[in-house]
Amino acid sequence: MSAPDKRRWGRRSGPSVAVGPGERVLAAATSGDGVVLAGTRDAFYVVRDGDTRRVPWEQVEAAGWDRDTDTFRLSEVGAWGEQRPVHTATLDEPGRLLELVHERVTASVVLQRHVRLGRRLGLRVIARRAPSGAGGVQWVYEYDEGVDPDDPEVRAAAREALELAQRDVGLP
């Protein structure tokens, strides 16, 4: 019996995405207007009009899928007061991409703790790192709507919460 014809029996090929050294595409989808979204073990890729943007998983702030409109949305971590990069695409067939995004983003979170500053408002102390374990831990704050990060009391509470979180997990 001869070897199977790879063209016929091989894996179905997906959209082509140029990824970083040592990375391979684990899941990908293409929108109707040609935007390619892909994920590797280490990063999320957006290819739009020939331009490729690589977003490490630990830099993904949020991602979601709207079933009613078939719209995928991913926002990047940003600096307070600045516009965060947001990537959207309408996907007829997201395939395994949604599962991969959820798995990789979750794997990047080392710690997330909400700290109350009053009756309702507060901030989150978040520690993230690459799911592969490469690189150091990044500590960030996320403020509830209406919290002023420049307020001296907020800054002191944030600093104290960060120190406590770092001690609790043994990571500076």
C-alpha cells in the first residue's frame, strides 16, 4: 500500500499568517472583508490590509464574541487616559479561535484582586505574564469607572494593595 496523498488527506490549511520565530498558528479565522485573526501559544495576530499586528497574550485586556452580530472584539492593555487599541472582525466561522483566546488570556493571569476604596468603587491589582512563563511578571492597576488614579488616597491604597499582592504570591 502506498503512502497517502498529503494533498488529499493532510490537514486542512487555514489562512497564512507570518508569526514570530518558534511560533505556529494554533487557530485562525478570516472575516468576510479579509481580516485574518490568528493565535499561537504566545500571541494573538491581526492581519489587516497586509499589516500584521502581534499582541502578546499578557497584553490582551479583554476579548469577546457577540453571537447576534458574529463580531469578535479584542482590546489591548493600555495606559490610563489613553485610547486602547481595539481589534474587531465579523466572523462567519470563528472555529477554535474563541477557545484559544479564552485559554491563552486566562493562562496569562497570575493574580487578580479587587480592592474597595469606598462603598462601591475600587481598583484591581493584576499580575500577568506570558503563558509560556517567559519574561517577568507585569503588575498593573485597573480602576473602576469614577476612580481618580491621581488622588493621593487612591495612590496610597493602590501602592499598599500592590505590596500585599506581591507578598502573597512571592513575586516582586
